[in-house]
Amino acid sequence: MGRYTGILLVSDWDRTVTGPDRLIPPANTEAVLRFMEEGGRVSIATGQPRYSHATRWNQIPTNAPQIVFNGAEIYDYTAGKSLWRGAMPEQAKKVFAALLAEFPELHFEIQTPDAMYVFGQEQSLTEFFRKMGVDVRTAPLDEITDPWLQFAVSGSPEPPKGAGNVDTFRYHDPKIDETFSRIVNAVNEPWTGLVGSRSLPFLVETQALGCSKGETARKLLELTGCETLVCCGDGLNDLSLLRAADQAFVAGDGAQELLDMGFTAVAPSHVGVLADVISRL
């Protein structure tokens, strides 16, 4: 029995495990190792599909299965097998087709257990995922017979003149906001059986009801036999995760909306979110 026995720590990846530069602060790695040595269990909850997260999951030590597809699957990378999966209902195809018809200029993804299918005119992300080793395919909607675990709709923002590089996590544009608010509202209509969130200002990710990060984190708590769920994140797609936690923490440079909700603010992501969280347990 160690100091942290019975605690499951579940963390978002981007800007929580990593800093804005996508690098992991050494303080996080050091703290996680100490946490696990004292009996704690560590998992990641990410919006990435299992096959793209596979390229990075072991960059930081963990000792519990991981939550992928924004909560639609619990996957044990060490054992190489899925422990739980929540497929989208049949009406997801109707919602997806309607959005694709209304916004053909955007990038659309359907994420199945083993492959990603892409649609729409905006294809900048397609090559990015292929470079990560993702099996990216094209096919008519009615020919995709594998279970849908998640679908995503995204845009490609441009920096204002003279503004330099775009901070994709803090991007604001009235047109983008209107478009993606309409998309997330359409996804979350009661009849759809779906739940969607704006993971970024220009990205909506959608899963089946009951498959949010938070609901799946509670399933993982039971699977691991732990008693206390501690969660940390930075973005609006982490809201369900934070609400499901017994103790919830937000990166100091996280979404202002989360900070305004009263979750405990910790160090900014470039300093070490996990290190600060663990120091408070």
C-alpha cells in the first residue's frame, strides 16, 4: 500500500500532459513515476482515435488502460486489446450526411475501430494522419459497415493579417464560431442519440450518448478497482471528464470557460499540469 493506492489519475493529452509546443515537461514525467511508485494508477483520455494515439501513448509512463475516441473506447495498449467500446447509433449516418451536405467545404472524418474515412473539400488533415500511420480511406457512406466510434467536423483557420502563427486552442473568429456552434447544436438534438463537443473552436467531435470522456472514466475506475477518480484537462471536450471526477483540475492556461466554472486551476501546461496536480493529492 502506497500513499496514492486507490487513486486513478486520468489526464487529457494536448496542453495537459504536453505544453503548447507538444512537448512533455520533465516535471510531469518525474511526478507520474513517483505517483505510480506509491500505488497510483495513471491513464490518458484523448479525443484521438486509438491508432493515432498509438504513436505517442508511451511518451509518458502510464499503468492503466487508456480512453480514446473521446470516450468511445477503453483500450489496453500493453495487452493490445479493447476492453470496452461504445458504437454510435444508426441515426448518426443521417446527422453526418446532413452536415456534409450543408458544409461541404469542411473536413469530415468517420472513425471506426481500425480506420478513418474522410469526406469534404478541406483535406489538410488527411496527409497529417497518413504520416502518423493512420489507415485513411475514402468510401461511400453506405459502404462503411464497421461500427462508428466517433465522427469529427473541422475547419482550417487562417491567421489574421500580421498576427503570425495561429494559436489553435485560442482561435476566435465570428464566422467560425457561428458555423461550429450550429454544427454542435445539430449533433446534440435530443433525437440523435449523440453527444458532441467543440474540442477546438473549429473542431466538433461526436460520440454516442453515454460515451463521453467522463462517463468512460467512471467505467475505467471500476475496471481498475480504484476508489477515487482524479481528472485534469484544459479544453471544453474535457468538461464531462472534470464533472465526473472526485477531484478536478484545469491547466492554468486552459479554456477560460472551464476556469470560470470553479474547477481548481493548476500550473500552466508548459510548466507541468500533472506535476502540480499530484503535488496537491
